[in-house]
Amino acid sequence: MAWRMIVELVTGLLIGFGIGYGLDRLFGTGPLFLVLFVLFGFAAGVNVMLRTAREVGRQAGGDPGDEGKEEG
């Protein structure tokens, strides 16, 4: 499962890099879009990693998202 999470993070970064690089080449700008979309890709990768961690926690019997919540 750890490899899946690493691959998800790296995939988000690579997609962000590709989009940013392409936009920079298209518009002739500096690394503006590259930096912006790498950050977006990192955020998306972390989001997917957290979702995967919640799924694994749920399958293991405990939901890490329920910590500190009281019912009623």
C-alpha cells in the first residue's frame, strides 16, 4: 500500500509539471505556470494519499477520520 501512495504523489507532481511546462512553453513565460501547477499537483497528490490512508484505516477496522468526534 505504501508504493501506491508514493506513486499517487509522484503522479500528481508529474502531471502538474507537464501541464505547467506546457503552458510556460505555449505562452513564453518563465517558470510561473510550472511552479504553480507543481504545487497544485503536490496538493492533489497529498489529497489522494490521505484518501487512500482513510480507506486502508477503514479496512483495518478503525477510521482515522473519526478521532476526537463524539456521537450524540
